[in-house]
Amino acid sequence: MDKETTYYFVGIKGSGMSAMARILHDKGFQVEGSDISQYTFTQRGLEDDGIPVYDFNVDHIHDGLTVIAGNSFNDDHPEIKKAHEMGLTVYRYHEFLGQLIKDTTSIGVAGAHGKTSTTGLLAHVLSGVAPTSYLIGDGTGKGTPNARFFVYEADEYRRHFLATYPDYAIMTNIDFDHPDYYQDKDDYFSAFETFANQVQKGIVAWGDDPYLRKLETKTPVYYYGTSDNDDFQAVDIKRTTQGSKFHVTYQDKDLGEFEIHLFGEHNVLNTLAVIAVAYFEEVDLNEIRRELLTFQGVKRRFTERTIADMTIIDDYAHHPSEIKATLDAARQQYPNKEIVAVFQPHTFSRTIALMDEFAESLNLADQVFLTPIYSSPREKSGDVSSEDLGAKISKGGQVITLDDVSPLLNFHNAVVIFMGAGDIQKYERVYEDLLSNSTLNNS
């Protein structure tokens, strides 16, 4: 890392890129970057830090820069191409992350889902007890000078996490995902096993995942869960409308009771993984207990608001297991309310590959609505539609559009959960506007 250079981010408004840029800025490095002119939710943090953000223009590439290229942009992007032609040092985002975590005790959080929530929880807890830098997939990043810990989200897409060699890894699950890149679940597993063999000190893995149980690695693996064959086990779990309490044992040693103001079994499991890392690093568990009580969650994970008599939840869930976890959390917090799911399928390939699993998980709601499939720059069309998914759903499955979300107005004193990784929030805003207007008209 060079104090004499300026770090220039191509695609600085990306969630991971903006977080990384802010980390470098926090550490006292010169940072600037370029992106599209359209306003994004990550822009406010960059503006608050005074980081210059330009429109794409090759004239911004000059001597004295180290270029960090966002993974959404190929080497033929004009700015990246010019940087290579000039002989500037160019890193891909994931490659630079491998440099950034050096000289700290680094913890990478990997998994098909649960990465962001677990990374956010771990970053919050460790920040309360020791200097900690972190990079979270929701666009949050913080660089702390002389940090003891560096917590980051280890993204398996296109095997990007193989550019990092952390001290510890948390592995939440190996459910098959990214069918546009991975051939099958065995190919997916092979990426995780390679990553596991790059971990230096220890791996903390969910014990109920059959693929994680098959890991062959020279690095010690410690399993967490609710079963007797887990190294870290949650016992005496009490789930209420205020959160969860549970005792933790490590290989039959009682580590005491812990409490979280979070909902769903998945948050108990995420907490177990955090406790395990803290235990191995000999962090005072009473300090961990204190920090757990103040964690409120990460962006776009079970974010709630109330309009009229309706509770509206925004969640990033876009995989069947994530949908189950989100609905489980809603049932815990609102056991006496009707749960309405509004789901936006994300990419055609994922919808086809996981069609039956999506239907099964969505049927855990009381009523289900779908939006048209959200395409991606890599995949603009496919041989499947939301109507195909809706036909497999017994709890509704009607497809709504931005022009007409009025069927959602038929519910009262209920919980509506908008789920998806695309632009599902557009539907949420239209619904909220309708709900607000109908409330005003009836008052």
C-alpha cells in the first residue's frame, strides 16, 4: 500500500467498491473514482467523505494512479484500457481486497447466503472491543488505522474469494447458487474447498450443511449449530417477539447465556459463528454479550417501517433458503399477523434452476405475489416467466406490475414483505404511496 499514489476506482459507486474506497480514505490514502452519473444509494457516503466522483472519462487516467477496477467492467472499458496501456498498476476489486486485509487478523465470511448479515454482526461486535476495519456487501466500509481485525464478505461469485487468504473463515452454507457461472453444486463446492485450504488459522462452518461436513482441508474446521455433534452448540433457545436467548457450549464447556434482539433461527446461527471467532481470539465474552444487544441489522435485511395499520419489511432475500429465513423471522416477531410475501425473482437462470425450491419456500407465507423476473446485464432474457413460478405456488402466486399493485391494498393489519435483489423497492414505494393516499382519503 503506497501513500504516494492516488487510488482511482473505476465503478466507485458499486456497493463493494464504494466501501473499499471509504476504507482507504479512512486510512489516510488519496482516493477518487468514476462511475455513471445516475445517483445511487452508495453515493451519500462517498460525498460525506469528500471523495471525488467523476463521470467516466479517459482524461482522468494519468501518471501517479493505482487503478482498482470494478468487477462489472471488462478490460476493454476505456479507462481500464488506458491504464493498462500506460503501464499503471491495475487491480481487480477482489485482488486488491487480498492486499487490503494483510497485517491484520482477517476474517472472511463466505456462503451462498447469510454473508452480509453475518459480516455485519461480526464487524459490529468486534468494533466494540478492538480496532476493526470491515467491508460489508451492503456498501458499508470502515478503515481503522492500526486495526487488529479486518472483517470482510468473501464473495464466491466467479471464485473471487480465492484472491484472499484470511486467518479465519466463517462458512454459513453451500446451497447451490450462481447457475450462470457454476456448472453444478459439486463445482460450487470445489470453490469453497479451495478457499478453505487458503484459510490460515481456523474455519467456523455450519454443521447442518452436508457439503460443509465434507470439507477436506489442512485448516482446522469447527462446526456450529444446534446439534450434539456441533463444536459450538446453541441450547435452551428461547424465541420471543423481542428476540432470542440461548446458552452456548463449546465441546461440552458452557460459555453462558447470550441474547440478541434479532429474529429467526438463522440469526441464532450467525451469532454462534461470531461467538466462535471471538472465543478463538480470546476476546472477553462479556464484551461480546454487550455488543450483541446493540446490533440492529444491516441494510436491506429485514428493514421495517409502519404505514397505517400495515407493517412493511424490505429484505434482500433472493434464494429459497433466504426466503425461508426471512419468513421464519417474520413469524417469530409477528406470530398473530398475516404474512404477505411480494417476491421479485432475480435472473432467469436462477429462477429455472431453483423453481421448485422457490415455490416451496414462498408457500410458507400466507399469501404470495410475484413481480416480473429481474434480468441482469449478463442475462437479459430466458425461457421462464414469473407466471411459471406462480403456477407452482399454492398460496397465491399472482403476478403484479408497477402499474398495478392495488391487490396489496386488500390486506389490513398484516405484514407485507418485499423480497428480492433487483429493483423490488420500486414496487414497495408504489405500494407505500397508495397506502398513504388511501389512508388520507379515508381520514
